[in-house]
Amino acid sequence: PMETTNMALGGAIFSASSSVSIEGSTCFDNSASTTQPLAPLQNHHSNAAGGCLFATFNQVNDVVEWKHVSIKRTVFRQNSVSSAGFWTSALGSAVALNLAFQAQINACTFSNNSVIMDGGIVGLGSAYLFFCHGSSLQSLLFSNNSARAIGEGQWLDAQGGGLSLQGGNNIGVYSCRFDSNQAVCEASSSEFCNGIGGAFNGFNTNGLFLFNSTFSRNTASCSGAARHTCLGNGGGMHIRLGSNITVMDSSFLGNNVSCTGVSGVNGFAYGGGGK
């Protein structure tokens, strides 16, 4: 059978292969969403990213045309990304950056933004950065943001309710505050159900430096009918497959992980502050 793909990118702003500068602005109540086809298809792919901003850059024959992104003094509030289907992803409820070089995000607020991924693979962060080498995130507030994976599927992952980094080298996070963010997996039927990094998730990121930041009251949780494994990892921060990770002068206060599975399921909860 033929493969099909639905994509929804950049609820307010879509940028391709252009440098981006945003300053002193407000992004409120924007959304990017895809829906499941009438008959659920295992060969249907559904992807939504960047509830407010989606910026991507060309890669031709493994050569990236690097461009710069600068976001300063901007408020991102009540933006959302949602996606449904068998193979689906929902990325960056406020901002999603793909292959941005030395992105600068300074003095911004991310609050009450939400990712909802129904039945697919992964839901990630209010701010999502994919292979954004040399980026700097400074004086940011992430408050009451959520990444939720719900429904039924082979593998349900909710990662990094506030911030999610995937790949990239030499990334700095300075003087940021993460308060009351959530990564929540609620499976009605799934092989795996994972809530990972309530505030911050880093995957395969090398040379990550976290300085003078606070993580408080963030939650990673999983619940429901996972047939194999239910994981809650890193209520504050979750780091996987990275190297040279440095945390300095930072605080982890009142973060939590929980796992509530069904009888006969392997359930694990690791690292209330960070894992």
C-alpha cells in the first residue's frame, strides 16, 4: 500500500533557508495540527511542528546551508501542536528549529504551551531544537508547559515538557528557570509508554553546558495500559546518549517522577530531579 504523509508546520511563522530575527514580540494562541485519516493506516505518517514558529534549513548531499536564528524578549503563550495517527510526531508547541546554526534565544518566556501526540511516536517540548550546533539559550522562563502522549500505538513517548534538544554540539543553557512543566504519557493501549524529562530532555547532544538554572515542581509520568514497559524518567531533566554534560550552580527543587501501570507491566520511575 502507498505511504501517505500529513504535515503542519509553523502555526504563525514558517521559514525555510532564511535567517530569522524576532525581538520584542508576542506569540499567543497559535497552533499546528494534523488529524488521523478516516481509517487508521500503519503506513500513514503525520507530523506537526512549531505552534508559533517553524524554521528549517537546507541539507543537500549532507552539506547544510547554515543560517542564524535570533529570538529575544519574546513571549510564547498558549501555543499548541497536536498530531494523531499510527506513525506521528508533535514537536515544539511554541518553537521548532531544524538545523539552525548558533541559534540565540534570550530573555523569552514560554508559558502554558502544549504538545499533544495521539497514538504515534513522540511529542516534544515547547521549544524544540534539532541539531542546532553552537546554540545559546539565556535568561528563559519555561512555566506550565506540557508534552503529552496519549491513546494507543506501538510506542508512546512524551519528552521535555519545557525544552527538548535532539543532537547538536556545544549548546549552552544559562540562567534559565523551569517551573511546573510536564512530560506525561497516558496509554489506552501501547507496547511502551514513556514520560521523559518533565522540564528538559536532551538526546544525543554533545558538549551541553547548564549554568545557574533552576528546576522546580516539574513532573515526568506514565500511566495506563502499556503492555510491555511504562517509564517515568527525570522529573526535572533527562539526558540520554550525550557526552560532556556539565551542570554548574543550578538547583533542582521538588521535581517528581511517577509510574502507574497495570498488573503484569514493567513499571519504572527514575530520577525525580534529573537522570
